[in-house]
Amino acid sequence: MQDRMGILLIILGMSLFSIQDVVIKLMASDGSLLQIIVLRGIIGTCFISAFLYIRGRPIIFTTAYPILTTIRATFFFFGFMSFYTALSLMPIAEATALFFVSPFFITIFSRIFLGNAVGWYRMGAILTGFIGTLMIVKPSTSNFQWAYLLPLFTAFSYSISMILAKQTREKDTVFQQSFHMYFASTICGIATLLLAKSLGWSFEGVGGLEYVFRPWVFDDVVIISAVLMISLIATIGTLCLITAYRISQPPVIAPFEYTMLIISIIIGYMLFDEVPDKYSMLGMLIIAASGLFIFIREQVRGIPFVIKIRLR
């Protein structure tokens, strides 16, 4: 029963993150991505604090690993800033699929930083998965766009963040780590904005960067409402995933994270008339199949599971 509830929570969480991505993509023409990130961080911090208070859990602002937490938060912030920027420049399904190469990076980094053995089967799956990535990115054709590198950077940064989360879980709880990520989003967002203003950066008309650094808006009810909705959706989605992994067995529920890829394909078609070409569709299937193979192989070999909490 607990596993069944965990599966439902995973699917709900993935659905909520997909809705969040849609709203962020829709705001690209008028909103400011930094404003979204900062306000979402503030509101998310408040929501997480309220949740912990209601559940009778301590609200701990500090961390036992200040340096590692700072590095993790920095990677996380710039990684997902890249992903949200990519949403304004490319189809949502392809951006989501490229993000799902993160299990390949996590497997590689677990070998480098955690000393986990990686056999030939998983290495083969990783190489196959990267072939699927190339089918989506198409680096040697006239269809190549630099924006396709942004979700790959997100996957890379997210993987580093998850490895660091694994290393800091001994003394910092998952709730602390969630709190730190939202709080860090606020600090990093404000710091990035102040740096841009102090250096006089202007990105008007410069693709996704205009979305990132566009002036903030506080008198537009639609934009403010959208930011509030994003904050609420992201926080509930995060709590769904945290709860799912707490009450269920990770080997049972983790594969259902790939429902997000299916949802993104449907949403992209219905809302944005985005239809991936045959090479991209095949690439998505290869990435998903390779990721699932790695996961199944890790369970067969009894390799410790690296929890993947997407605080998006």
C-alpha cells in the first residue's frame, strides 16, 4: 500500500513540475526569470517552514557542511537557471529528455567521487544514452542550436548537486537540504541581479538572456499570480517527491519519474504545437531506456540508491 501511494506521489510530483515548466515557458515573453527564481525561493522557503512547523519538525537554518552546501546550492541554482532559460528557446519535451541524462552523469560521478564500481553493462548503457542525446542535439547538422546545451549543463550541475547531497545526508536531513536550496535560490538570484546591474549588463533582444535579466514587474496581476502559482506548485511537487521516497522503496517508485517525459511530450503538442522529429523521438526513447537499464542494473547489483529529489 505504501509503495502504491509512493507511485501516485511520484506521478503527481512529476505532473506538477511539468505544469511549472509550462508556466515558466509561457512567461518568457513578458516576465523576468530572475524575479521568478527569487520570489519562488522566498515563497518556497516560507512554505517549507510552514510545512515543518505544522508537522512538528524543527526548522533548522544551519548546515553541518557549509562549504559543500554552498557548492551544491551554486550548482543547483545555475543548473536550473539554464534549464528554465532553455524552455524559452526550445521544445519542452526535448529539454526534459536532455535533462534525463542526469542518471548517466550521476553514475559517472558516483564512480569518481563515491568510489562506486561501474561495470561494462552500465558503461555501455551510458554510451548508448549519449548516442540518444546526440540524436536530439544534432551537433553536426544545420538544425543545431546552442540552447540544446543548456539542459545538458542542467543535468551535469544537478548530478553534482545530488552527489553532494549524498555526502551531506549524514548530518543534514532531506528537509534541511530542501530548505537550503530554496533559500540559496533567493540569495544567488539577488546576487546575480546586483552583479548584472553593477556591471551595466543589458541583454535586450538577446534570446534567452533577455528573459533572465528583464526588469522586474510588480504591478502586473497576471505575472505576480503566475509567480505565486509557480512557487506553490514547485513546493507541493517537492514535498510529494520527498514524501514518496520516505514512505516507499526507491527501487519501486523511481522508474515512475520518467512519466514526466511522457507528460512533457503531450503538453508540448497540446499547448505549443511542438512535435519532435523522428530522430528526437528515437533519442528520447534511447535516453529513457538507457536510464531505466542503469537503474535496474544497479538494483540487481545491490548498488546504493542515490536519491533524486528534483527541487524544480
